[in-house]
Amino acid sequence: MSIVQIERIINGGEELFLQAGIRSVTMDDIARHLGMSKKTIYQFFKDKDELVMALVKKKLKEDEDQMNSIISQSENVIEQMINMMKCSEEIFSRINPIVIHDMQKYYPNAWKQFQNFKAEVLIHKMEQLLTKGINQGYIRPEIDVRIIARMHVNLVEMGFNNLIFPIAEFNIWKVQKQFLEHFNYGICTLKGVKLLNQHKNISNE
């Protein structure tokens, strides 16, 4: 029962955080949203920081599982990149930029967890993807996979920077899509570009 309660609290917190950001949502708000007492929530989470950390760990595990599934089901590295773009679109379309801002500024432990995930999972997987693409002849062999993988992952993060791309002026997914297309075409060989265009045409149809 406790596991069910924990998952319900985490999911309830996520729903409110995505609507209004993390900082503006109180434990009282979450309790009212779930129709339970605040005392019940505090049985499982000593404060909001702990709840935010649990939510971040849950989401990062889900993202890692989703990436592993995409990679295992795709035939070649170009298809993997296309499918990961679609996966990214789904993720970014439901993220409130305020959540990223709040986590950076007010929840350092959760932000550190995300940064560790970025370094240990995202960059590592991108290095593997690029190396595989070079071996398949789709990715330019002269690129340094360690540099390009870090550039790509940090570029995605930059797309959330409200100082560079103000929310009032830019659609987050459009920014990310431009980044991803620029990245994909920049790293591909002619063989890779041809396959990339084929997948794009199929997707557009």
C-alpha cells in the first residue's frame, strides 16, 4: 500500500509542478489536489525537496528506459536519431520551462541529480550512438565523439535558457527541433544525409 501511496503523491506533485512550476506549489496544494491530508504526505516525504528528488529520479529512469527501447528497436543510427527526436518532442511538449528554472535555482540536489544523469547517461549514450554511426558509414569519421556528444547534450539544455530564448518569444519545441536538425545534418556523411531525408519524407507524409 505504501508504494501505491508514494507513487500517487509523486504523480500528483508532477501534475501540479508541470502546471505552475515547482516553487509556487506547496505541500498543502498537493494534499488538496490528491484529497489526502498533508500528514499522510509527510509520512513518506519529509519535505518538498525530498518529493522533488523522488520525482526527478522517477522521470530520469523513465527517460533512460525509453531511450534504451528506442535504440534497441531501431535498425541504424539515423533511424535512432529520428526516433529520439520524436521522443524528445513528446518530452519537451509537456515540460513547463518554469520547472527547469525552479530546479536550477531552488532545488540544487535535484538539479545535481539531473546533471549527473546528463553526464553519465545522456552523453555516454550519445558517444555510443555516434561511434556506431561512424562504423555504419552514416556519421562523418573525422568528428570527435567525446566533444560532439557533450556539445549536443548541453545544446539541448541551452534551449531551456529563458535568457537566451525568452518563453514569450520562442516555442521550446521549435527551438529544440532546430537544434536537433542542425546537429543531425552537421554530423552526417552524404550517405547519412540521404537516409535522413528518406526518414524525414516518410515522417512528413
